[in-house]
Amino acid sequence: MPRKPFAPGAALVAVAALAAGLAGCTGGPGTDGDAADAKGGDPAATSQSAEPGRYQTLPEACGLPSRSTVRAMLPGDGQHLSGAEADKLYGGQADITYDTDRRVGCHWTRETDAGTRHLSLDIQRVVSYDAAVSDDDKAQEIYDSKELAAQIPSGGSGSSPTAPPSKGAKGTKSTEGTKGTKGGATAAGKNPEKAPSGKGGATDKPGAGASAKPSGDPSAASTTPSTTDPSASADASTAPRVLDGLADAAFLNDKLITADSGVHRDVTVVFRTSNVIVTITYDQWSTDKSMLPESQELQDKARSLADELSDRLAE
């Protein structure tokens, strides 16, 4: 029988194919192996990621306080409101924000013969983009900066704020005027990302104000408002202070500001709960400078609202 011809080339091809198959089974380094490792993740890198905050979204700000609470904070001095007027007044007006999952706000205003009261609510959800810093820690950093800007005493609720500048001839120095208005500029504890409301912006100007100007400068006295630090007469119960027992951290600020148009007291409560920071600003205006807004009443109502909001957010 004749033998089949031997083809060396075909044998070489078969050997090469076998070698390639064995190499693929060894699981050696290659693009596919690297991709599989990357998908599995690095346990060390995963363990370094900080915990996310409790809150991933925010509630609707105007509906967060109860209607009865808002009504108590905006007394009507005997005014009668129709149903539609009451809904508009107590329903509040929502602030315009670009991302309602990151920031929401609402404000209320009521004018009466006895004066005007404003209430505003700002809620910010903090997200840390640093894998080594948790959302809560980042929120605490922001809260600390607000407390520092408001010049809240660090000694606790029983501490007294720094003594105000002494009265007399030295009170006309521009440096002391600047100190006096510095507290007013940060008094409300308002978030620096928001534009000033306009009603208190004029008091942020350095230079003492109408009461600190010499009598020989009537033009300056008639146009420049003055800021009065209530800590000169406030006791520990109403002085600006850290608040115990409210959320994770909280402070209260209180400023009495006098201008040509009248006098107003601004009470601010700021608190942090996990990665959310809430700022409540409550003020009362009066055109009669002899009738100063009462500190205790405004503080009690602002603190009560803060307790209510803290409980609502915890639900």
C-alpha cells in the first residue's frame, strides 16, 4: 500500500495551536486578568472609604414646621385673616435653590402695627468628596466655621461673650467701631453662600454707627446705623451660647441692631444632625426705638422650633 505524504507544515501548525491553548489555561498576566482583579476591588482601599451621612435627600422646607408653631412665631396683634390669607402667610415662601437634595429653605414675614417679624429656615445637606472624610465630619467642619464666625463663646452655655468696647471718648475710634460691627455682620449665623437679606446689610459697615459718632458730625449720625451688643446687659440665659441637648451640635446667637429706620433683634439657632445643618433666623423689627424686642421671647420660640425640626428630621 502506498504511504500518505508527510506534511511538516501541518504538524508545526498543530503544535503552535496546542501551545497557545496551554498558555491560555495558565491564567498568566494579561488584560483579561487585570480586568478581573479590578472588578473584585481592593479590600484595603475599600476599608479607607468614610461612612456616608444619614441623609441622602432633604424634606420640603416650608412644610417642615407645624402650622401652629409658625402661627405662634408670627403673632397678628389682633388682625383677622381669611382662609386664603392664612394659607399664604403661614405656608411660607420657598427659597429658590439649584438642587433641592442638597439645599432647601423657606421664609415667612408678617407686618403688624406693633412691628414686623421675619422667620427663615435654611437646610443644607453636606456631602464629602474626600474618601477619607465622612459626610458627618465634613458637616461638623462647616458647623464649626459658622460657630467661629458668630463668635460664640466656647466655654458652654454659662459663659459670657467678650465684653463690648467701653463707652466714652475711645468709643469713637474706628478700630473699636469695626469690632462692634463684626459681631453684627455674623450675628445671624447665616450661611455665607446666601446673599445678604438687605435689612441688616448696612450694619455690616465698619465704623461705629450713629451712636458712636461725635455730635459734630450730624450727617454721619443721620445716615449710618449702629449696632448694639446685647451682651452688655444680657445674663447667661440669653447671651450667645452653645446649646446643650439639641441634635449633635448647636449654638444660639442674639444681636440687637439699631438703625435710623428703627430697631430689630436677630436671634439665630444653628444645629447639626448627622450630615445636615439647619439654620433658623428669627427677628423682630420695630420703628419705635424705645420699645426693644424682648430677647427671651424670641429665643424661646426659636429654640422650640429647633427642637421640633430636630425631631422631625430624626423620624
